[in-house]
Amino acid sequence: MGATKTDFFTEKQNQIATIAKALGHPARIAIIEYLLKVNECICGDIVNELPLAQPTVSQHLKELKNAGLIKGNIEGNKICYCINEMSFETLTTYFGNIISTVKKQNCC
């Protein structure tokens, strides 16, 4: 099979794009904010917090986990979710570099 369009970009560019896409829904932002507040929780806790059905919350959790923004550990018959610090360090570095570059520019 031929190359996909993402193959023409660096691994880092693809990683940032994947993370940005996962953050592109307000429900996922709400989930991240909730996890930051409580440190870790199970899906049912998030369902109780958001105005969404359990399958919808599960789908959003799956997207966040696939992007590497959250981690999930199995505890019995439940999955306990928490923030994946490494992904947010990647974002901090990426956006920190952009901000410092923009501050140095004298454009328009």
C-alpha cells in the first residue's frame, strides 16, 4: 500500500497533531480537567460528572488514551484513568518553543 499523507511529516509533527486532534472536543477537555482535579478515577465517576451517556464517555476516554494523553490501569473489573504526564510535557515543550519564538519575532 502507498504512503499516507502523514508519512511526509516528522514523527514529532504527527504526534502533536494526534494530541491536538484528541483535544479538539470540549468533552475531552472536560475529562482532562476532571482528571486533573481528582488525580485518578473510573469511567463511572466521569459519567456522573458530565452530561453524557456512559458509551459516549467511554469513546472519549478511548480517544484520549489512544493519543497518549491519559493512562488506564485495570483494577478488578474497572479501569482507573489518570493523566499521562509525558504527553503534557511534550505539549509544554512544543508550545513553549512556539511562544519563545513568537516573542522574538518582529513581524507585521
